[in-house]
Amino acid sequence: MVDDKDLKDPDKDDHYEDICYICRRPESKAGKMIHIPNNICICNDCMQKTFDTMNNGNMPYMDIMKLDPSMMQFSSMKNEVPKSQKLKKKKENKEKQEATLDIKNIPAPHIIKGQLDDFVIGQEYAKKVISVAVYNHYKRVATNTMDEIQIEKSNMLMIGPTGSGKTYLVKTLARLLQVPLAITDATSLTEAGYIGDDVESVLSKLLAAADNDVEKAEHGIIFIDEIDKIAKKKSTTNRDVSGESVQQGLLKLLEGSDVEVPVGATSKNAMVPLTTMNTRNILFICGGAFPELDKVIKSRLNKQTSIGFQANLKDQYDNDPDLLSKVTTEDLREFGMIPEFLGRLPILFTLQGLTKDMLIKILKEPKNAILKQYQKLLALDEVDLEFDDDALEAIAEEAIKKKTGARALRAIIERFMLDIMYEIPKDDNIGRVVITRDYIENKGAPLIEMRGFDKKPVLLLDKQEQEEPTA
């Protein structure tokens, strides 16, 4: 026989909803559950259907609660629902929820931007736009309704070259605001019924980030990266299951509606519980590099050229570094974004490409700068690490050549710090290491200062000798 204590552990499942074993609906949708042995929960609807089936089959009436568990069909199966598919119960006291979103506790735009300045270098206009948009959004969430005036959502679309800090900006923002954040990639989204993630998987990731708390997730932020990858294909004879159809599927999410969301999975199926989420108060931020968008902007601007003394030159926009800042919704429609999708992203702004001076500041000024990370690593070995200004310029110049933005900085420094991180622990007498421009350009070695001695150049390990086999 099964002990009554094993039927339900109140300490374990007190904060989570019960899920029907048959229809997989949570307790908030199906109502009170009937608990039978082996941790099986069945809703009243499914239990009634079971009795109706038994009566229609001319079977004698049986009380399922009095059956021996060893004789039951589910005796060897336990309804062990994974924690990732358990839903938290809704809070009965709504005053706690309102206190967490008190309008007085929302930081002002200048405070949000000041906190972003500590981590993100440059992009002043982008930080100002996103600070004001987030502030207005959470004022809207906190006030809920304002009698006759209803404030619309301020979804955002950010455009910038790769490595300019789009994803990093959103991650920093969510960490400062302490709200649930889901970062998803639009490249894996497909139309419903095809292999890939459904559009609702975007909300599933936000629900998982909120620890399966629906109320908390409905006030979160969703960042959809690589949004340019779902642009409408210009010339194709096949069905575009990952392009325009995905944009149409995202319309209801961006606008705000009740959506059936699978819990703990990326697609709907019979074994996954579903819950309902309202996207009215979810802030959507879309970002993408939009390659070759500059050509669309350039062709539009060059249409203004004409013949005469006051005509514009056709090549005047070829080397314009701020060409993306001249983007309009017409350019995005030409790129392949449908007008209904763009209409639900009212805030459009661009990020600047990183210059040499910005890359140097990224190396040393943020709170978690790359140089500070390596200085901390060597400080654990009681060794000081310094970088000459000329060395920083050399790193920035090499990063510009790679054309991958700030991502190139980490790869470059990792390559030159490999030998140093390998050789330093061998000698306890080393007190300081100075990285020079000659070392970055493979013309010399870093300066090593021994404890109690002067600086002197020491060749730790020549990469060319390491690669070339000895005779």
C-alpha cells in the first residue's frame, strides 16, 4: 500500500501548481485536481470523461479511489513533472506586486543612463533613447490604466554594426533594473508546423527566466537578436517559412494579446503543459546588424543627384561612417521587413560603429574592462600587469582591421596573453609585466620587472619558434 504522506508533499509542491496527468493543463486553468496514488493528479473534466467512457462501455461502476495501487494501470508510472515545467501559483495579495512596481521606485532616465555609462562606452544617443523608453514603459506598467488615457507600448528596434554593443547594452540594462530578461535569436524561429522553434518559444524563455512565475514574466523584457535574418526573401520560389511568416507571427506578441505558451519547451505538444501569458506589458527590443542596409540607404540618397553645378556627387556617401543613422522605415521595407511589423516598433535608433578611440576606452575604462580582468588574474599571482598607451593603440588598430567590433579585442589580447599566463607562474621572482607595442607587433618582448630589480626585456616564448618544427 502507498503511504498517505507520499501522495503529496506540501513542503515540496506548495509554491507550484498541480498539472493534470491526462490533458496537461495547470491547476489555474483546469480547476481543483483529484489526487490519486503515485503522485498522479487528474482534473475534474478528465475524471468525468473517464467515468462516461466506462458507463458507455456497459462496465460496472467502480470507485477509482478505492482501487489497489498495485492493480492500477499507472502503478509503475509516477507523475514526476520536471521543475522546468512547473508553474508557480499566482499571488493572492496584489499589494505586494504593486509595491514592486511602485512608480516612485522606478529610476529616472538620467540615473539609468548614468549606470549604463559605467559599463558601456560611447553610444550616447542609443543610451539616452533606451533609458527614456524603459522609464516610460515601466511608468505605464506601474500605473496600469490611467482612466481615459491608455499609454501604448514603446517597443524598440536598434540597428548597428556587429560588435557595437547591442546585446551588451540590453544585458546591462536588465541587470540594473533587476527584471526578467530573455535573449533569443530570430534565426531559429520558423512558421508553426515546421521544424524549428515556434514564435511562442520567445515567451517560454522569458517565463523560464522568471522562474515560471507568470505575473513576474508579464513585466519582463524580451530582446530578439538577429531580427534582420527574418527579412522577406526577395527572389524565391519556395515557401518562406523563416522570413515573412515569422514576422506575421510576431505581430500579436508585439501588439499585446493573450498567448498560449508551452512551459519548459520550445514547441507545443501533448506532453507539455500550457499556460496563458498576456504580452501587453512586456517590452520588446529587437536588434540586428542589417548587412547591406547601407546600400539601400545609399541608393535612396543618390536618387537626389542630378545634372548641374549644384548636383550631389554619387560617391559622397561611400565613406560616410554615420550612414546607418540616416535610415528610415522605407529603407527597412526595401530591405525586407513588412510594414505591419515596423509599425509595432515605434522607436527606431542606430548604434555607431566603433572608432579607434572608442576601442581604447573599451579596453580600460568600464568597470569590467578586459584589461582589468587580466590584471585581476595576474594579481592573484602577486604580479602587476601594465599596458603602454602605444600597445593599446596597436590593439585597437588590429581590431579595426578585423571588422568585428569589440569582439575582436578579447581575441587579440587572449592571443598575446597566452604565453605570459603560461610562463609567469614558473618564476616567483617576477613582480611586474609591461606590455609594449613591439610585443603586440611581434617585434619584441614584454618588459619583465623582477622583484627588487629594474625592468628588462625578457622573451618568454617565441610564437614563430613554437610553430616551426626544429630540424
